[in-house]
Amino acid sequence: PIFFPKYYPELSNEKIITMDWMKGHHISEFCETNKSQEKANIIGQILWDFYMHQFHVIKKFHADPHPGNFLVTEENTIAVIDFGCMKAIPETFYTPYVEITHNESSDSEKYQENLYTLEILKKTDTKEEKRFFKDFFSELILLISKPFREETFDFSNKSYFDAISKKSVEIKNIAEKNKYNSNRGSEHFIYINRTFYGLYSMLFSLSCNNIKTKVQ
């Protein structure tokens, strides 16, 4: 179960959203006092399932996942607040993104087609740029999508987050050194990356170590 505040359209406008006051502790507060691994995993699983449902079913999601926007209630579940940043996912982005993160081998022709669709590769790329961005982004995508490919995942593993950060910096540094145009990727990546990084960070803060993550 997950709780949402009641929305009052008559008291809202394009810049103001009026909703009920929700009771609970921000996730950061919960992390400071919680001593139960079981509770942490329960809260983490609710967060994971909530975002997977949004992403794969509704295709519209709460794009500002940080500890201040989620409350842990007395019922040991989650209340979601602050809906000021919502993002719809067009099918033209969703399908190729899911294929490269969940299914396709990086060696397949379809995988390369999806890289072009997602604007990671560009028709104007030189052979060197094409090879560089295909190889490095494939490694980064494989890292970021690792939880999707496993039955359960340990988000308390700091080395996993360090590897993502290291690979991201490595791509940027090598691209700059070789004067490659690193400004690439569909505009939707801004929200997708922000959302998944925020979700992963919350699960790391909670020290979740047994989250069922495999997307069927």
C-alpha cells in the first residue's frame, strides 16, 4: 500500500498544487533512527515497485525522487508528496530504452539502431566517435540497468554507485580529451537519469539489501 494526499483543484492553479497534509517521517529521518533491516527492505520494495509501475504501466512518473518527497508512515508504508515535477514517457523513447536496458545484446543490430533512436549515436559521428560512444555508453547502460537484470539487488553496496560515477566521469574526460561532441542523448534522458539516480540513492540511504528488482 502507498498513500497519496487528496488534491484540491479549486484551490490550485498552474503554479500552485494544493493537497492534504500527510503525516510521517521523511526517509532521511527514518534512516537516522531505523535499526531494522526488514523495515528498510519493506520501504525500499514499496519505492521500487511504485517507480516500476509508473515507468512500465502508467508511463508517467514522479520525477523528483529525493528523501524529502517521501514519508514513512506509522503503518510502515510510504506517503508520496510534492507532485510539482511529473514526466510523461512517450512510446518512441520507452520502447528503445527498455530494449537496451532489459533485453538486447550490445552486439545486436537492433541495439545499435536504438542508440541512434535515443540520440546516443548521431549520423554525423565519425567512425572513432561511433566506436567510442557505443562502447562506453554500452558499459554505462549495463551498469545502470544491472538491477533490472537480476532477481534481487543489494542497493547497500557502495562499490556499485562508485562504479557508475567512475564510468560517467571517464566518458566525459575521454570525450573532452579527444574533442568528441559529448552533448548527446534524447531530452527524456534528463528526467530518466535524474529519477533512477534519485531512486537508487534513496535505496542506498535505506541500506536495502534484498529488493526484488527483476522486470518481467
